[in-house]
Amino acid sequence: MIHPLDNALGGWRLLLALGSLATEAHHVIVYRLLGLSGGWVVPTDEPHRMLVEKPIALMEANRAAAQALLSGQDANQVTHAWLTPVTGAVQSNRTRLAQNGPAVFGAMYKPFR
């Protein structure tokens, strides 16, 4: 049985997860814009990667949400199931881009490793 407090806090947990996702996504956008303008070191395949990774993450998120919905979970749980793959992709992008650091003397791209 689900505790009534879990139902009451489910909306707040969802809001916190969405706020965290928005903050992480903002960091990724800033790192990528700085990288494309020469202010941050990014991998040479970053412009291509920006376009390719989104449909993959959205398909994974939709699959997870559909699976949660078909298993009878409530709306908060379905939304969390959708957010989990998207949040994972955004967090890994932020971590990967943050470790490169600012560009020195306009060294815009980082070579492949």
C-alpha cells in the first residue's frame, strides 16, 4: 500500500526533478554555445552530437513512460519514468562538457580521444 504522504509529496518531488532537469539543461546549452563560439573547448563532433542524441533520448523516455503507464502507475510515476532517461542524458552531457574547460587562445575544438 502506498503511504498517503507519498502521494502528497509526489508532486513536490516531480517539481524538484523538473527544476533540476531545467538547471542541468541550461548548463549544457551554455557550454555548447560557448563551445560553438570558441569560448569553451568542445569535441569536434559536438555539433553533430547535439542533433543525434535528442531523438534517441526522447525515444528512450517515451518507452519508459509507456511501460510505466501500461503497468498501472500513477501520473507522477509515469512522469518520473519519462524524466529518468532524459535527466541521465542531460547530466552526462553536463559532466562531459564541464570537464573540458575554457578555450585558450581560441582553441575551439578538442581532438578525439
